[in-house]
Amino acid sequence: MEYLFRKQVVTVRRKIRKLEHSDWFLTFLGGGIGASLRFYLESISFSVANLSLANILGCFFMGILIGLSVFKLMDNNWYKPLLQTGFLGGFTSFSALMAIASLGDGILYSIGWAFALVLSGCGHFICGFILVFLFVHFKHGQKFSKK
């Protein structure tokens, strides 16, 4: 068991070393833009609603990007570090949202918000993915069958 864990750690370290400098820069750039946009949303009105909107939009767009990657509609080399890891990672903030939700009327309120937000995020991710699936299926006429 310990051998398998060490082997996985070594594999992850090798993958990190293989990242190009452009990937680091694109992640840095996307994260800065995403965090700045979230900060702008928070400056309008620091509320659960604005942070929820950021997280829901982030999950929806992540579903779209994953769908584009799965159906090979977008080259995976540049947009993954810039948009997925960087921009959407900086734009969404579940930790700040949970901190705000924990300031509510008690533990049941906080648990309810956490459950609702995670469920909503998963639902919006699935909606984004289905949107890309429908686009590919109807626009491109691509058939999905097991071979």
C-alpha cells in the first residue's frame, strides 16, 4: 500500500516538472483576471447572492469547457491552464461563500447553504456539459455509439 502511494506521489511530481513556463504564466494570468472579476462582483454588494452567482457561473462554464475538451472541439494546450485552472479557479470561491454562510442563523442554516450550493454547482456543471453535447449532436451530426 505504501509503495503505491509513493509511486503516485512521484508520478504527480514528474507531471508538475513537465509543465511548461507558459502554463504557469497562463494560470497566473487567468487567475488574476478571474479573482479581479470576482472582487468586482463583491465590491458591488458583498452578499451570498453575488458569490453564489460567481460560483454557479463558474460551474456552468467549467461544464462547457470540459464538454469542449471531451468532444475534441477545442485544443487542450492553451485553454486548460488559462481558463479552467486560472480564470475559473480565481473566479469561483467556495471558501468565501462558506464563510459568509457560516455567519448565518445557526448550524442548520450553514449546512443548508453548503448543501444547496454544492448541489447547484453540480447541476450547473451538468447543464453546461449537456449544452455542449446537444450542440455537437445536432450541429455536427456526430453519432455516439460504442465501437
